Amino acid sequence: MHGPTDEELLLAVRSGDNDSFGTLVARWERPLFHFVYRMISRPEDARDICQETFLRVLNKAHRFKPGAKFSTWMYQIALNLCRDQLRKKRRWSAVVVERNSDFEPEPAPSAVLQVEDNPAEAAERTERRQLITQALGEIPAEQREVLVMKEFEGMKFREIAEILGCPESTVKSRMYYGLNGLKAALAKQGFTAEGVS
Amino acid sequence: MSCVHWKELLVEQLYEELERDKALALEHHLADCAECRHELEQLRQARSLLSEAKPEVPTLPRVVMLRQPTFHRPWMAFAAGFILCALLIGGGIATGVALGPKLGGSQSTTATVLEPLPQDAGNAQAPQVIDGTPVRNDFVSRDELNKALANYGARFDERLQTKGNEILTRVGQQPPEMLLTQDELNDALSIFDRQLENRRRGQIELLVDQLVQTEARLKAQEDALRILVLSGQPGVRPE
């Protein structure tokens, strides 16, 4: 990484350097937005949570423990905010129905090609995705968090354990039961890896 | 080795995070254990399904950071400061007066310090020194304080009064048919709207300038700073 580390920037923020805070925001806003969005799936809420996370980073910079990793601390703040939000609104299952109606996602180049070749296949893919997301909403929250962080965010088990503040073995165990729970939830709907039966 | 342990290794294997020696151990175990082979296959299928639900992330919204609004009217700050000082001093006097008799009448320190000095004491250019400690002689008396406050209030009232009189005179001189028509009122309001719009545009230009400068400074267009909106967040202190 070029330039000062995240931790050095945060120390500078503590001593009143606003530019360092700007650099931290620039460095982390995209990964943080991805993380939060994949946790709660609503762009407006994700935006608010990202903003609130950065505000808390700013206001609580003095509480950052020397030797700790900035990104872990930041993700912990964001995760707690996501949990509060989900607890408050209990939206996870509703998200499945709503998510395509309130925003147009930035299409990946491969997605554009797929959509263009066969609309029927694209519709089927969308339906599958909705069913899987719905099933994801049916497994316990602690397992879902691990699945999202691992599969969607590509974090290492060690990183996830640091963010959640639990042993790595617990993370792997949640991953194991989460994947099995997801498959069971899908099977109840007559859904298999090959398609809806 | 317990079943739980193999489950952990299966998960690690699924995400290719298994260390070499553990991978070898698992490989040997899988060769002998049909149940674990089945487990791994189930996990692979579940992972494949999960990966299909990976949400496409919408375009990252730009976030804008502003500093806390500052006090833009120095004269108001000055007036506020003056009034606050006056209130504090007045409060001190009132406390001194109220507590004076209880604490021993004129022996109250607060009341004594704020008493006006005799006129002739003002002639001394250098502060008096008693026991090596300079004694200040520039205190404002209660009368002077009241006079200054009354004068300030009077000037303020006078300006208000003048303005009010001007308006009343103007309205009074006009016959009813000469007052504003609905169209004139609408015109006046549209001028007001335009002025507001110009001001808003000016603020937006300022923001855009700020963003461009930030992006130039960071030299990273794709990671350009989306400055955080702090202005609407009470209690936020970038300092």
C-alpha cells in the first residue's frame, strides 16, 4: 500500500487532521458500501449506515486501540449498525420482494451479455436468485453474516473471526451449518442445484 | 479425530484455505470415508447456490463532507459576547448583593471587587501595587454597565423603530388601490425565488470545486473522495 497506513491515518485524525479522515473515507468507502449493501440489500439504508459508520469512526477515533487493525474495527462498527437496522426493521425477508423494484443495479459486463442472449433464461436466473436470497433469510442471522462475509465479500476465516470477535473454529462451524441450512431451506421449496423440481 | 474437526477441514477445503499438511490428511480421510465425501459434495452444491445470490451492488453514491457551519456575522458574535459578559457580570453582582448580608455584608469579595472606584483613582496611569500584587483599577461600574446596555438596546430599538415607521408611512400614504396587486406580489416573490436559486447554485458550485480539488489532490479518480455530509449531523466535530 502506498502512503500512510490506515492506522497512521487514524492517529492523524485523532490529532485533528481532517485530510487524513478524507483519505480514509476515500480508501474504504467502496469496500464498506459493498459490505453493508450485501448485509442489508437496501441501497438507501446501506448509504446511511456507511455514513454513520464514518461518523462513528470520526467521533470515536480516540477509542481505537493501538495495535488493532483499522478495517476490522470499522467493519465491527458497520456490522453492529447493520444488526441494529435489521433488528429494527426486520426487513431481511421483505428484501427479496422489494429489492428489484427500488434500484437499478450497476450491471456487470458478463451480466449484460447473459441478459442479451436469452430473456427467458435471464428471468429464470432472477427467480432462482430470489428464492436463494429468501432461503438465506431463513437461516439464523449469525450464520447468514458468516456466509455473506465469506462468499460475497471473500474475507478470510481469520478476518471474519476478528470482526465477529469469536474463534475461527466458531466461524467455520457457522459456515458449515449455514450452508447446510441454506440447502435445507431450498429443498423445502423443492429447489435443488439443478433447478426447481 | 472427531467428526466436528473434519467438518471444519471440509469448510476450509471448500474455500481453499486449507494448509498443505491438513489438506493431505483430509485427502487420505476422504479416500476412506464415504460420509465425508458426501458432506463435501453437499457443501459444494450449497456454495454454488449461494454464489448465485450474490447481490449486484448499485453504483456507489457520492458522499459529501462539509465542515460545521461557522458564525458568519461577526457583529452578532460580538453582540452576543458582549451581552453574555454583561449577564455574567450582572449575575455576579446580583449574587454578591444577595449573598452579601448573609456572608457578612460589605465583606463579600464579589461585591467589593465590582464596586466602582472613586473618580480620583482613575488618574493613576500605572496600576497600584499592594504587597507586590498589582491592583486593577479598570473595572466597569454597575451604572456604566447599565448605561452601555441601555445605549446598545436604544440604538437597536431606534433602528427597528425607524424601519417600522418607514414601512408604516409608505403604506399609510398609499390609497388602498395603490397597494400591491396580486401580480406584483407574484413578481416580487419570483424575484425572491430567483435570488434563492442563485444562492443555492453558488453553494453547489462551491461543493463541486471542493470535490474537484480533493480528487486532484488524491490523484485517484476512481477512489475520489466522496466527502461526507456532516452539516446535517449535530454534534459532529471534525476538529
